[in-house]
Amino acid sequence: MTSSLIQRHQKVYGPVINWDSDVEIVSGQGCWVTDVEGERYLDFASGIAVLNAGHNHPAIVAAARDQLDRLWHAGGAFRYESLVTAAEKIVAVAPPSIEKLFFMSAGAESVEASIKLARRVTGRQGVFVFRGAFHGRTMGSVSYTTSSAKYRRGYHPLLPSVFVTPFPHPYRWGMSEEEATEHALRELTLKLKHEVMPDEVAAFLVEPMQGEGGYYPAPVPFMRRLRELADEHGILLVLDEVQTGFGRTGKWFASEHYGIEPDVLVMGKAIANGLPLSAVGARARLQDAWPTGSHGTTFGGNPVACAAAAANVDVLAGLIPGVPALAEHAFARFADLRTRHATIGDVRGLGLMIGVELVKPGGNTPDPDAFPFLATYAREHGLFLLDCWSDANVIRFVPPLCVPTEELNLAIDIIDAGLGAYEKK
Ligand SMILES: Cc1ncc(COP(=O)(O)O)c(C=O)c1O
């Protein structure tokens, strides 16, 4: 970014948000962005796992532009077609249990709404959340977020009746998947015995693969047992698929990897490929039991965002079938890198949602210096990367789903060289 723009930026814009770089971009196309000086960068941050169809996809741009020319806001005053079309298309690709939607604008807002729905409909107050989860930054959603204590610092007291229980982190705990699953489930069962009665619990709120919390996919038996426990006790299984949804894991929604269906599904991020839109989907009987007027929004379901979302579903239908092969290729390449870089402790994920954990050689102690070095190296070589986990030591590898194999290889080559340079230091 030019120094004059930084000065203007700092003068009028609060510093609370953490910018990953000072690079000023002016355009984007597919996996690439171009900065103000004409330099091109491979964008493997994808706007924090939002641009699944890539930057500036022509079919999505055309749909949004067409809507923009005709009508761009209605609020709750009028009905309009793009909202209905987007909802129809999303319901058609969502798990069968998700029969009706309600649109909002941001992921956190829809997380909040999902818990409001769960509390209102069940008449219960308790909410179970899983350590390491990220559900957003609003007061309610930050009360459910435990990916890092820094997000909660200074904001206490948070919402009451939120019960935090472990999510299986096999690598971090030095356990097998079976042991980690058993430990997490034992803790959950003890909480239901000692801290809150099951019939006081409205929801299990869970990411099928933790995002910000280190890119940990839940083990299959863990998710299946959550489904069973929810059924046994009349608790709603609320899946936060804000980051995992819309093809990121190689399926429309990550729940498909587990053979389970949620009662409530929270969607955001990639839903409209970058226009602000989010949704709470649920079984029809749950949406119908959420009384009219007990929730609402001004901007949610914006006509332009909905037009983009509808076009996005059509585009993703063409891209998702290609994700497993791209993912297999990326995992094979990272497995090879792991044999050559002692800094890589673990590679995990689903589809093109891949976490590469950087540690001190010889153990699983997070290396806090590795990712900052790598991110700078990568940027200097034309690649943007993000991190995750509270020690900021996990590469959050999230290219657009339209990434060609050549660009995938280019990015992994840069990571390979960057880790080589770090290890030689
Ligand atoms: C799983 C998950 N839920 C909720 C959110 C919050 O979404 P938003 O930033 O749009 O409020 C995020 C954002 O990273 C997320 O990854």
C-alpha cells in the first residue's frame, strides 16, 4: 500500500481489525489479485474462505449486476424473486433435513439467530459449544467462541448457560483419533451429569471441522455420537458450516462426510461468493415453530446478494466435482513436503480446507515464528496465505475451488521453498 494511503487509512479507520498485509489490491480474477502497482498475487486466503468460485466470476457478476440495475434493497416491506430463488437453490443442495431458510448478512449474526431459534423453539436455555470453536465476534457468538481467549478478553461477562466441552484435537493432545474421541465424549457426558440436565440443553453448536481452531475435522464417530445424544435428549444439533459449506470440503456441506443430518445449519462466507449474506437453515417444523416477529433483519436477504447466491450455486455445481482430485493432489504434495521439512508436524483437513501445522522439530510444540516467516516469504514470492489456531502456527490452505493444478503446484512450491529458507536460518 502506498504510504499516503496508509496514512489516510490510519487517520479515519480504527485499528481494531487485524489486517494481514498492507498490499493495496485493485482487482481480482479467479485465484489472482492485482495490486496498485500491477503486481499479481495468488490469493490462497480466498477472502477468509469466502471466494470458493474465485474472484470476479463472470456468471455471478452478471447475475448481481442484472439485479443491481433493477432493485437493490427491499427490506421487509416487499417480497422479491431473488430471495426465493436463492433459498430454493440452497435448500436443494443442503442436507435433506434443511427444508426452510432465513437469510441474514454475516456469519456471526446467523450463529446468534440459530441459538435464538433453538432456545425459542425448545424452551430450553443451555448451549453446548466445543473448545477451539470459532462462531463469530458479536456478544452472543463470542460467548460460543473458544478458539482463542484473546477474542473474549475484556468482554466479560459473556452469555450464561454456555457449556464449553472439548473437541477432539488428536494431534495436539498426542492421542489417536479414537482416544481423542473417547476423551471428548466422556467429558461431554460428565457435563450432562454434573453441570446441566440434558433436558435443559437447547443445542449442541458445533463446526464439523473446526476452522479458526486449527483446521481439525471432527472424527466420524464423534459427530455420529453427537447426533445420537441429541436425538436421545431432544437437543438440537446445530452445525456451523459458515466456513465448511458450499463445497469447501469437496461436498456441498461437511455433514455429508459424516452421514448425519443437522437440525439447524448455519451458512455464511461462500454462500454468495463475497457479497454479504448468511442463513439459518432448519427443519420446516423448527422454522415454523419460530414465531413470526420474534426475529428479523433490515439487510438480510438483500436482493443483489441473493441473486449472486443463486448464480453461485450453479457455478459451484460445476466446481465441486473437481475438488476431490485437487484435494488428493494437494494432500499428496503436502505428505511429500512433510517428509522433507521437520517443521511440518501434521497435515489434516477435508477437500480444499487443509491445515498444515508448523512445529518445533522432533515434537508437536507449536513454532510461533514459522508461519510469520513463511507468510512474508510467500508474499514476496506472490502468494497470500492465512494462518489459524491460537498459536498462529497452522497454515490455513484455502484456495478458490476453481484453482488450476498449475497454480496449486505453484503455491505449494512456494511453501516448500519458504519452509526450506526458514529451516536454513
Ligand atoms: C465457523 C465460523 N462461524 C462463524 C463465523 C463468523 O462469520 P462472520 O465473520 O461473517 O460474522 C466464522 C468466521 O470466520 C466462522 O469461520
